Amino acid sequence: MWKWLKETILAVAVVVLTTAGAAAAAPSLSDGAHLLTPAEQAEVTAVLQDTEARYGVRVAVVTVASTKGVKAGTYANQLLDRDYKDGQNGNMVLLLAMDRHDWYVATDKAMKEKISNKKGIPYLKDAFLPALKDGHYAKAFEAYGQSSAKLLDYYREKGKAYDPADAFSPLALVVALVLAVGGGVAFRAYLIGKMSNVHKAVAADAYVDAGSFHLTDSRDTFVFMTVQHIAKARPADDDLTDFDSDADCSDDDHGGGGGSF
């Protein structure tokens, strides 16, 4: 009887602890700035969770009304270390701070190997930033989740982080140039062969009808000239912060980058 009671208590404790752990896990989408409708939240969450389940990672999105003076990159790294560290193969979070309209993608050490600062973060930025600037937040977050999946799929297939230079083939370039030049020469010869009224001339004066040109007077008249010097306007500081791949917040344990929108 006592043995059965102990086994029952142990089983209940395991269930309670497991449930509590699952409940404590941070959501894939935390819309603290209230940018999305309930329907949009469900759609974005589905995209994020699909990527997380397929690759064993966390690719979260967090929006806040304000970071209370903390730099966006620092704030995102803190979120990553505190709330998003349960991805078996890496963790990443996209932070939106609406007080300064800043965005930042923070990656942990494992995810930084899969999505690099130099190539991966700009790839994500190009995917979601246009929609973000237009205020289409749900579309931007879905693009972030989908492009993250593409980068992770690239890493799974190639065994290294995405680099667009890998797609370049010197041999393919040489072949393309040879085909282009050969095609151009052949097409030019074809056109020339069709021109029955055109023949080569042995001298340049053959192109001028004799007696058709008479120069009777020649002069150069200079009237005036006005020169204006206009200083080039310097961009405002805000114009320079669209994207910074380092953003002062990358270190040995964190990667990422961010900017403004």
C-alpha cells in the first residue's frame, strides 16, 4: 500500500512539474506593444512555431512599447538569455521597440553559427524590413519566420551558414561570356548579310558626295558662363541608422544586428 502511494505521488509530481515547465516557456510571439489583432497573432505564431518545430530552435518575436532607455541590442540579448534559451539547436529573437522605432535580431552562440552577422542577418532584414516600414507588422513577422527557415535549411543542407558567394561559379561565368560573344558575332554577321545596299568603302572620302560640301566661313563665339557651387546636404543621424550589422551588442555569446524603421 505504501509503495503504491509513493509511486502515485511521484507520478503526479512529474506531471505537475512538466506542466509547470511547459507553462513557464516564453511564447514564440509576445506582442507587448499591441500591434497585432488576435487573428494576426495566431497566424504569426503558427509560422514561428512551425520553424521552431522543424529545426529544434527558438525564433521568437517580441514587441515592446519602450525599452526604458536600454539599447535595443542589449535589451534583446537580455531577453534571449532570460526567456529564450530552450531551443536545442539555437535561439533567436526579433525585438521591436516602438518608442524609438528600433528593431534588433539577437542570436545566441549556437544560432550565430547558423545565421551569421555578416550574411544571415542582412538576409533576414531584407525579408522583413520593407513590410515593417509600411506598418504591416504581421507580414513582417511572418517573413522573418519564413526567411529564418530558409537560412536554417541552408545550414542543414550545406553544413555552414548562408553565403550568397557560394552560388557564384567562375566556370559558369566564362561559359556565359563565350555564348554571349559568339551569339552576338553570329547575329551581327547575319544582319550584315541581309543588308544588300551596304558595301565596304576603300577610303573615308568615299562616304562624301563630291562637291556636296562647301565651307564659306568659320568662327567661334564665346558668350558667357555661369558657375554655381551648391554644398551637398549631410544626412541626418537618423538616416545613418537604418542597419548596423554589429550594433555594439555582439560578443562571444551573442550575435545579431539591428537598426531603425
